[in-house]
Amino acid sequence: MEDYHKPDQQTLQALKDTANRLRISSIKATTAAGSGHPTSCCSAAEIMSVLFFHTMKYKVQDPRNASNDRFVLSKRQVFTDVATGSLGQGLGAACGMAYTGKFFDRASYRVYCLLGDGELSEGSVWEAMAFAGFYKLDNLVAIFDVNRLGQSDPAPLQHHVEIYQKRCEAFGWHAIIVDGHSVEELCKAFGQAKHQPTAIIAKTFKGKGISGVEDKESWHGKPLPKNMAEQVILEIDEKIQNKKKLSPALPEEDAPVVNIRNIKMPSPPSYKVGEKWATRKAYGVALAKLGHANDRVIALDGDTKNSTFSELFKKDHPSRYIECYIAEQNMVSIAVGCATRDRTVAFASTFATFFTRAFDQIRMAAISESNINLCGSHCGVSIGEDGPSQMGLEDLSMFRAVPNATVFYPSDAVATEKAVEIAANTKGICFIRTSRPENPVIYNNNEDFHIGQAKVVLKSKDDQVTVIGAGVTLHEALAAAEQLRKEKIFIRVIDPFTIKPLDKKTILENARATKGRIITVEDHYHEGGIGEAVCAAVVGEPGITVNRLAVSHVPRSGKSAELLKMFGIDKDAIVQAVKVAVSKSKNAE
């Protein structure tokens, strides 16, 4: 970055005037809407003026240009690259953008993130601070708008800006304290080049420029009444001295052209039917393979790569692997940032259960219409001895609730590889649920898979019940079918492949062919899992009954087979449920 040159007096005055025009616009818009945050806008007016009209380099007519500087408004929701209305998430996304710019694009664009002092109480902010400091993201600038007042109370540190400075420095940042209403101090701070991320700690006043409101409590999120707004606008307008128009500098067009469409595996799967593979390992193999197909496929993990098997990707593509350490909220935000402007295809993995702590980031990623792929391993009680804290038993429920999400639950290695390839080419949030136990490969390598298309893996004309399982429970269902066949009881077994969207058509067709009897069996709690998805699909359909086998209460540590039996989701439980369903029908006849 070039050395700082002090702007001339005319430019400085124009920046002051622009800040006041921003104040007027904020007051007009919020008063007209009867809603909004004019006082917060006013505290940041000079910051925004200097950023957008002096510091940042971008093309006004091409806001999504890959070479433009990036801006994330973490203080409030703004629909640019990411939605950040849930506070504390903007800096993580900005870190992902900066990491992409420095290590993947190797371009000169910079990333600026504006944070409010209220949201600095969020732990996710400090996860992001640690990440940026560790990776020395010198193309990242965070601006703290320290306006002292939160929503209902003063922020905990109020105007003790020196404490913010020490905290930032402890996280490996270069931290500068400035008067946030001095355009000259801001220009100088933004012009400092360092070999580490920069935090500009701007001391400001909430409602700056609004007489009677500036630095006063109880004005957060309140528009000014019409008469008051008109008077304040006149007062601010009198401070504007000229009409000099400022134009941002143009970016250096050095971001490479990227194509992440229609990514295909370089070769088909290479598994043998019958050989045993854990789907978590098949995920790692598939991801490493996908990385050879496109150099924009990246992997992130939260210090679980030797369990999720993303380490196989790291081994093949070390420069495209991001270690996020044990900070799952930040990992999801980093993935969102990396995926903005279609710069990368991001796959982030950890234990399925640990995504629950990042649900807010996932929810906001959906609002941002982000295209990220998340893989949750170690699902259910089948992980065995690691115990309930490690068992993903709520993840299907969580991801099914996310709008426009696709939820994959592959049941063997071939299906897992196909899920990875499909997810890479699917818009929205994709979640791939993988298991710890090794189970036999059941599909041929040329098997075709599609979102929302289930597989009927076992079928005969004499089938009396349709059993739907996924992952380990699909294999339990197949074992149950073998046992029942010896007693001349035949069942149809369905692998849904995706739990969302669910293949309603296939389920109904097969249920009707088996006298309307459906049994679902899943390594997940009853609430929100496969059983509830099936019930929602068949509700109102005449003659259909659904019996759901699932984990009924908080589990314990034990061997995988013991726990499947204890919670009634193993082959013996399926056999018993089938016999009950058949006998009920016979009794009814």
C-alpha cells in the first residue's frame, strides 16, 4: 500500500460535507420509514465518508467486480456480500474474504469491516480477531465504531478506547486510536500500511450532529419525529460548505478470472461392492479428488481433520486447506466469506454436533444466499464410546429448518462421493451427514444419484412393509430384511439419499405397494429427523401409517452395537417393528 499523503484542505472539507450529507440521508430515510437507526448512522458518518470516498478502490458501476475492495457492515444488516443483521458475524466473513484475497486470488483488493462497540461483547468477534492475527491478514482493516452506547445500556467499556487497543494488540493486530469524527485522522489511519491486520478504534458519539440527542441514552433504533427531523436537517445542512463531488479510486484489476461452474470428478468412484468403508473417510477421499478437478475447491476444518478425514484434502492440496481450529462459529463465517463473489467452492467440516453452536452463522448464511458446503461427521449413537457430547443427534432437525438447504445423508462410500460432487454444484447451504462405523459398499460405481431422488435398495413382489433408513440404519434394515426373509416375511428398503428435499413420490409409491405400512429408523432424535420428514411428506394420504424408530432420550457411552440395540434402532428392533406391523394388519383382517 502506498505511503500516506495528507489530502488537501478542499478534499478534507468535501469529506466532512459528505459525512453530513450521509447524516441527512439517514435521518430522512428513517423518519420516512418510521423505523431505523439514525443515531448509529450518525456516529459512523465520517468513517463511511472517508472509506467510500477516499480510501476504498472500487468501480461504482460494477459493485461486484472481483478486484474491488470489499466492505462488510457488521453493525447492522446490509445486503451486500453478506447479511450481518445478527451481530458479531461480519468480521468472520471479512476474514474469509481477506484470506481469499491474500492466499487464493493473490490480488491487491483490501477488506474493510465496520463493527459497533456493542457487538464486541460477542465471542465470535474475538474468534475472528484470533484467526486474522494468526494468519497475518494484512489486507484486512476492522473499524470499531466506539460510540459508547448500546441498545438499552452503555456498552461495557464505554469510551475506554485504550482497553480495546490492548485487546486488539494481544490478538496480533496493529491498533490505532482515532477521533472517529476527524476525517483527517481517519484518512491518516487508513493510509498506514502494516504487515498485520489493522484495527482502527474510532471514538465517536452516537447521534453525532443531532442536537439534544447526541451521546444521549434511549435513542437507539428510534427515528426522529418529523418536525424534529426537519429542524435537525436544516442545522446539519448549514455546515455543508461546497458541492465538490468525490469519486473513489479505481481498483487494480488483478483478481484472476474464476470458473466454479459444472465441476466434475476427474474419474468415477473406485469402490468394490461389499468392502467396508466409513462414509466419513469416503468424504475425505472424495473431497481430495474434487480438489484435482478445480483449483478453487477449498477445505476448512475445526481441528478435527483426522476424524472428518479432511486431512486427505490437506495432504493433496495444502495451500487450499484452512485450519480454523476449535472455533466452529468463525469457521462457518470464514467459509461464507471465502465463497462470496463466487471466488471459491468451500467445504467446511467438523463433528455434526459441533455445528449446533454455529447455527446462527448457518441461519445468516442462508439469508445471505451463500453457497457453502458443510460436512458433519460422527452422527448419532453409532459413534460409540465417545459419548453423548460428541453424538450428532439434532443436526438433521437443524439443517432441515434452514431455508433452501439441501441435506445429504449418504449410506455408503459411492453415495458419499456423489454427494460431494453434487454439493459442489448446488446453490445454497449443503449439509452432508457422515458416519463413523465402517459399512459395506452397496452401490455400483456407475450408480446415478440426484437430489430428491431416493433409492429402492431391496424389493420384491411379496413385500409387506416399507422400511426407510439412512447411513448405519440402512444397513441395519438390510440385515433385518435378511433375518425376516428366513421367516418368509419380506420388506422393501429405501435409502432417501437426501433428507431435504425428500423423495415423496418414491416413498408413497412403495408404501402403497406394501399395504401403506412405513417404518422409519434413524440414528437421530425423534424430533425433526427422518421420521418427521416422512410424516410431513405423507400427511393426509389415505391408508398410510408410519412407525418411527429413533433415539428416544439422552444416550450414554458404549459400543456402537450396544447403543443401537439400547435405543431400538438396530436390526432386531426393526425385525420386531415389522412383525408388529404385519400382525396388526392380520388381526385387523
